[in-house]
Amino acid sequence: MNYFKGAVVGCLIALSTVVSLQAQWNAIAGYMVSSADADPVNQLLQAYNVEHKPSLPFKDIKVLNGFTAGIRYHYPLGAFEMVYNRRFTRRIGDQFHDTAPDFTGRSNADFFYEIRTFSMVSEFGGVIRMGASLDYNTYLMEMKFAEPEPSNFKIKQRPLGSRFFIGTHIKNRPNLSFSVRAFYQVLWSDISTEELMQNLELTKDLCTDCNFRPSTIGLSIIINNGVQ
């Protein structure tokens, strides 16, 4: 009987511990905006404008924006997060002049440039906080034509990287808080524009060194929903 009581008490203690731990987990969601650092890509898009002369040419990629979402574990010295974020931009080039037989019929091009990131984030501090992340990135470059469909292409590259940030954490209610962060993201390896150049079928070899390592500077605004 004493053994049974001890087991029940032990189970209750374990259950209360699990519940208290779970109570510290927050669902998080927010918005991110950043620079793009995409000059080598812009160089190829401008060359494409010159060669194909769309009436609505591609503009340079300068700013990326998107969303972030994930989960957050809050503890007295800071927090740990597992998050996914996507920043992207879309460029439109319409009504190409058919300057070569290979391009006859291509029209209404959409070019997408995206950074998709899975991150493990650690932050420290009180109202003012600092932190860093380990990032698994997917850099995506994609072209879609209204027609013909077979000329579409998608290029994915997956470098690792990190984000370093400083910001503020503001509690609004017992189950709601906000994080505002200024961040700097770096890659640990290069990405390449060589495959993009080949898919654009440019007549000149425009990238003497096709590898580059973009870094971005940005701002994120995050809502943390859960016991703080």
C-alpha cells in the first residue's frame, strides 16, 4: 500500500513537472524584412534585360520580406527557439521581343528570389537581449514563364549560416510578449550564379567568379504567445 502511494505521488510530481515545462513553451509568429545582397544575381538579370528587351524589364533585387514561425522555450536567463522563416521577392519581366528562334513564344516572366531558413536560436538577457542562431538555409532562384511552360527552371542551394542579433523583449500580458530584433545573417559557404547564368542562356560568360557569399541585415518583429 505504501509502495502504491509512493508511486502515485511520484507520478503526480512527474506530471506537474511536465506540465510546468510545457507551460514555458510559446508559439511564435512574426514578420521579417532585410537587405538582399544580390549584386551578382542582379548583374545577370540586367544582362537578360539587354538581351531580351522586355517592355517591363526586371528590376534589381534589393529588399526581401516575409514571415517567421516556430516554438520558443522561455527560461529566466533568456530563451531557446526552433523557427522557420521565409524572405522573398518577385521580379516581373513582360512581353519579350523574340530576338532569337530559341526564345519565340516566351512571355510574362516571373523571377523569384528567396531565402528559406530553419534555425535553432538562443538568446540571453532581460528587456535588452542578444543572441545567435544556427541556420540551415535554402537559397532559391526560380523563373516562371506564362508560356511555354517547359522553359521554367528552379535552382536551390543549401548553405549553412548564422544570425547574430540584438533587440528587446517586452511582456504585455502573462501569456503574451513581443520581441523586436535587429539582425545580421552570414553564410559559412558560397553560393553560385553559374547555374542561373546557364538557365538564362546568356550569350556571354558574365560571371568570371560565379561564387559569392551574401550577407543580410534586417529587422524582425515577433509575437510570443504562451506563459512568459
